[in-house]
Amino acid sequence: MIYLDNAATTYPKPNMVYESIMEAMKEYGANPGRSGHRLALKAGRAIFETRELICKLFNIDNPMNIIFTYNATDGLNLAIKGLLKPGDHVITSSMEHNSVLRPIKTLEKVGVKNTIIDCNIDGSINLEDIKANITEDTKLIVTTHGSNVTGTLFPIKEIGKIAKENDIYYMVDAAQTAGVYDIDVKDMNIDILAFPGHKSLLGPQGTGGLYIKDGIDIIQMKEGGTGSKSDLLTQPEMLPDKFESGTPNTPGIVGLGAGVRYILDRGIENIRKHEQDLTSYFIEELSKIDIVNIYGPKDIIKQAPVVSINIGEEDSSEVSYVLDKVFNIAVRPGLHCAPLSHKTTKTFEQGTVRFSIGAFNTHHDIEKAIEAVRNICSEI
């Protein structure tokens, strides 16, 4: 199968990811931080090494500021619900995933106010709109780094500067960019960073993380055993223990570490160039087909390797079905868990057929996808 659904989860993973997971399961499958024997200590060291690798990727100083979660959604919920209190105001955008919008809308019930900035039809955001909606109660700005629908890249460094100048926290959803685009939490003034392990970080499903800058008071969403301060009936305040109750997904976290190590070894700039080259060619060739509508910037400098299209008025799910059953190509149709993004791009009724390119796709894959789209168009 030609797999072009990497925005949902990357597949395949590097062999070192599979191997590291199996090694953790078979060679040191003990409970980290809960015992003093050699297997538990080895598991604990392996988890810490993954924290260090993530710090290197995002220019984070303290590995203990990395909180492991089950996915980006888990981290976004933790940060949004744990930070905002009644009376606070949060600014976000119409290009966000439901992992951002649903927690924010849920907090309306307890008196947290929100402003959703309407983006342009290509998914881009106007920085002046952010500035104009800041109030004395604004506590947080949260935006995507790259849209999961159009691939549109947000100017997160500039948004971080606006937040810093106004003494507001800035949180970035890096679900579509972590592992492909440079993210420097210090240079970009990012206070909180949520990322999945299973997408471009090349780790397994069920992994992800949240970076929390020192000094930010976030309430934990669960309490329990942490392996530390076991004499207390209250949750420890130190990081990462405050947010990591219960037995961690050691094999998954070790697999995530292997994925990050692969990125660092191959070079994030090399991965990015590979994906950009394929995406640029894909957009260029699809643009030659009159009946194909392409959404987003259609500019590789402004767009991650996510390309959403429609073929005339054809149902996006039907097109996806044909791509799968006839051409053996995996894509994703529909609204992509981001309804406001589709209203912004005028695709809410039809949805889109989303092609998302990953580190292991080839020029041959893209040629086959273009050929398949042309064949489908010829039958309409």
C-alpha cells in the first residue's frame, strides 16, 4: 500500500523504533521509579534518556519539564483545563483541531471566556487580529503550528513575541510539525508545547508530551502513585511527578525516544527538505488538473506536507474509498476533527481528501497518487 495518511499517524516507523520497543518489553519490562532493582533502574534511565532527546530537539534546558502524555490531545487538555480559571480569557483560531477547541468550549460552562480568530480562506492568521482581541483578562493564546487540514504554517515566533510583550502565556499545538520543523521554545517564546509521539516524531501510538515552562501553575488532572513522596496523601508539586501518576508506558516512551534519535541522526532539515520536495511536486502536478480544487497556501514555504483537495463536487469519502480499493492508496477524507477549519476554507459540506506526506514516502508514491487522481478525474 502507498501510505499517505501521515498526518493521522506515521507509518512505517524506523526499524530502530520497533527494535527498541521489543527490547524494553523483553529485556527490562519492570516498573520505573517504583523499585530499586536493576531492571526498574534501567527502565527509569531509558525514560529519562527520551526526555533528554526531546529537550535537544526543542532546545529545552530541563528534562524534568517534559511531561509524558498519551497523545497531543491529552497534553492539550491538561494544559488548557489546568491553567485557565473562571474569569480568564483565551485567544485561539478557527484553524484549530478539536483537541484545542473542545476543551476551550467546555470551559465556557465555568466562566472562561474565549475569542476564536477567524482566519483567511487559505488558513493563514492575521497577527493584528490577535493583538486587537487581547483584553486585561487574557491569560493564554493557543494556536496550531501547522493546520491538519491545509498544512498552513502559523508564524509562531511572531505570536510568541506578541504574547510575551503582553505578559500572556503562549501554547503551541505542534501535532503536525514536531519532528519536521524547527521548534525552539526559548527563541519562539513558547511557554507550553504539546506534541504527539506517533506522528512525525516517529514513535508509537499512545505516546506524546507536554513541555511546561518553569513558573507556570497548572493543576494536575489526576492524582496517584508517582514513586516519589509516598509518605504524603497529596500530590507532589515537583515536575514531572505532579502530572505523571501511575505506571508509565515505558516501551512506548522508549520507542518515542528511538524515533527522536532517528530524527536527530538523519537531520531534521534533511527530513523537512525531503517532505517539502515531494509536497511541492504533488501540488504542482495537481494544479494542472482543472477539476481538482486544492486548499491552503499552495506554497511550500507556508505549508506543511499536508495537501487537502476535492475533485469537483465528488464526495470526499467516496474519492478516498476509490483511492483505497482501486489504487491501494491510503488517505483520509471528511472533516478531520477540525470543523471550523473547514468552515474557514469553505469545505464544511464536502469535507476534503487529505494527502499527508511523511519521511518514508518516495517520489514513486507521489507519482502513483497523481496518476490515481488523474484516473478518477477522467471517469467523472
